[in-house]
Amino acid sequence: MIRSEILRDIAPILDGQLVVCNIGIPSQELHAIHDQASNFYMLGTMGLASSIGLGLALSQPKTVIAIDGDGSVLTNLGTLPTIANNVADNYILLIIDNGSYGSTGDQPTYAGMKTRLEDVAPACGCANVVSCTGEDTGYVLKAAIAGGQQTVIVCKCDSGNAKMPVITMDPVTIRDRFMGAVKA
Amino acid sequence: MNISQRLVADFVANDVGFITTVPCKQLAGVIDAVEAHDAIRHVPANKEDEGMGLCAGAFMGGTRSAIIMQNTAIGVTINTLVTLIQYYRMPLPMLISYRGELREPVACQAEMAVHTKALLAQLNVPTYHFHKTADADEFDAILKYTFMCNKPVAILTDASFWGGYGE
């Protein structure tokens, strides 16, 4: 499975949830597959989806799902110790680990070589780390939401992108409707 | 109340409830005061751009946030300031130790100090410089200004403001 197929698969689970989505093609795919006010699309700043998601989870009680990529987590690897040491049980970090930098031409990441993020996260102190296939992501995500414990999901899948339009929504509109959904 | 506690009291009076910090010897007292205050969630960050991401999330969660860092971080965070904080119009007070100014003992700090104000000006970041203790009297107004205009705002605090390096 590639990322867009996984997003299509889990879209019903994401419905109504607060979702912070990684920059580039992941956000474009989520926007095309299941746009909703409670999606926060990152238009810039590679690597910070997990940090934005954690800050959001620590500041309000609703469940927060940050959808990140292996390349973006490697860019901001310091995020994993911060997540581990500031536990928010309403926080789920879903790493779509396809071993490549999808938005820039599918160059390989180190996660697609020797580095195993499912080993890195526990080494950083993260308590609930689940590794799964693309096919099992929906089941694992549902269980994480129901479990009420901070969870890091490393979803191992194939490299590849769906061709989706660039997001043209104004960033302030994205932020404003997202904050409305947080408050609702 | 010492100067660190005064600054933190101003944060609290302006409903700042989430502060992320990256360590600095000059700011150690403020960071301790942040950690000690019950009304503030203190989340130390490993790098300043990560800290700004945390602040952006906290703000969207309904909690006013702020970052405490060194001026070297301006070099680290330009992309985050521009494409996250400014692009999405988020308020972010940045309490910054202005290393490399008068009384600085470490020569390398001067290299970033000479670029600090120029970079902030280039980014159109409103910038205030605390040199004397009385300058902190404006901190409350600066925080109100930041949350009024939804911009990142820099407060540079130099060695003279903090009483030097114990030389």
C-alpha cells in the first residue's frame, strides 16, 4: 500500500478528529481525500507536524492525530524525546514510514535503509510504540484512539504518491477553521 | 520579586500558559521561574524550531504560548518564523538572550549578535531591546501588543540587563 491508499482507508476514522498533517504531498492527499475543518495542513516548515500536534494535545482535551512521515521525523528527530517526556494521553503520532522523501522525488531516507524508527522511538522513551503494515493501520489507529494512551504508530508501507492538486486555501483560513473545530 | 520572577509574572498576567525553552546561562533564572510557576506548562525543547511548533500547537489549542531562547536561534528558526508563525498569523512572544553584546566573554557570540537585529528587521519582526532593568517595565505592554497583532515579537535582553556574567 502507498500513503494515499492508507489515507483513503483511514479517512472514516479521521472523520471529526483533530488531525495535524505533514507538509507537501501528504497534506495534498489528505485534503483531496477527506478535507474537513479539523484538519490542519502544513504548507511550510518540514518536520514540525509532530511538535504542533504535541503542543495541541497538551493544551486541550480532544484526541489529536499527527500524521507525519519518516523523512519529516528524521528532520526533527528531537521531537521523539520531547514526546516521550511530556506525555499527553490524547496524542497519537502516526508515522507513515515509506522509506522515502515523497514530496521531493522519492529519494531514500535513512529510515528506508538501516534506521528503524520503531526502535528509535522506544529508545527515546516513548512508551506505546506500535509497528504495523499499511493494511493494519486502520485497526491500530482505532485501537490507539480507544486506548486513551499516548501512542506512536510506525506504519511501514510502500513509496509512492498520488497526483493531487496543491492546496490553495489561505493559511489563515486553515488555521481559523481548525481553531473553530478545536473549540467546537 | 526579582527580575526573572517579574517577567514570568507578566507572562501569567497576560494568560500565557505554555512556555517552551532552550537553555541559556543568561536566562537560567527565568527558566527556573517558568518551571516553578503553577500556571505555566513548561516544555523544554531540543531545538528552537521544534519549540515554535509546540507553541503553534498550544496556541491553536487555546493556550497562549511563548518561547525563551538565545539570539543564535534566529539563525535556526527563520523558515519556521516565516512559513509557520507569520504565514498562519500566530502571536509568539520570543524572550531572547542577546548574547554577543557588551560584557560578552565568548568571541563567537559576537558573530551572531551583529546579524541579530538586521535579520529581525528583514523579517519585519517587531523588536525590543532591554538594556537596563527599567526597560522591563514595558514587558507587559509588549505582551499585550503581541497578542493584539498576532505576530512574533522579539524581546532582546542583553548582558547589561542581566547584570553581566559575574565578571
